[in-house]
Amino acid sequence: MGRISRTLERLSTEHQEAGELKNDAAKAGCKLIASLPDRSVVTIHGTLRSVTLRPVDGVTALEAELYDGSDSVTLIWLGRRKIEGVAAGRQLKAFGRVGMRGTTRVIYNPRYELDA
């Protein structure tokens, strides 16, 4: 039963998509999010899973979850309500210092490049 379940997992759509995202990150010359040490300056590449507007410590902030196939990081732009082109499903490259907010990796006010 073990071989069958491992084979089914490898063939699953989610597993294949994660592999493609990891390959895209490598092609873009970026490290995988799962391998990032805390407080390091990083360049990451992935797909935005969600984009939400929420207050952070009383300040309006735009938050986006970036997933690269290995893990995700929350990108937070303080004082922003909307950024043209930043939407769920969009691929982008982000630059900044990764930190932790609880158990979640975050990058505050990252620079970014949208993929075409």
C-alpha cells in the first residue's frame, strides 16, 4: 500500500504544481522560501495565493501570500490599500528582509517585479 500512495501523491496536481513553482524559482535565480534563514536579505519568486487588506498595529496594510512550491511568505505593504497588478494568481519576484511574525514568515514593504 505504501508504494501506491507515494505514486498517487507524486501524480497529484498539487504536487506537480509545487514542482513547477520550485523550477520557476530556480530559473529566476531565487532561493526557496523553505530554506530561508530568519533576518536574511532575500530574493524570492512565486505565485500570489491571496491578497487582503487588513490593519496591522493600527496601520492599513496590504498583505499578500506568496507561494513558491516549498513554503509561503506573507508580503506586507504598510500604508497601502491597493497596488496595481498585485492580485491573486499573479507571479512575482520579491526582494527584502525576511522575518517572523509568530510562526509565519513575513517581508515588510518588499520591492517587487511582476512577471509578464
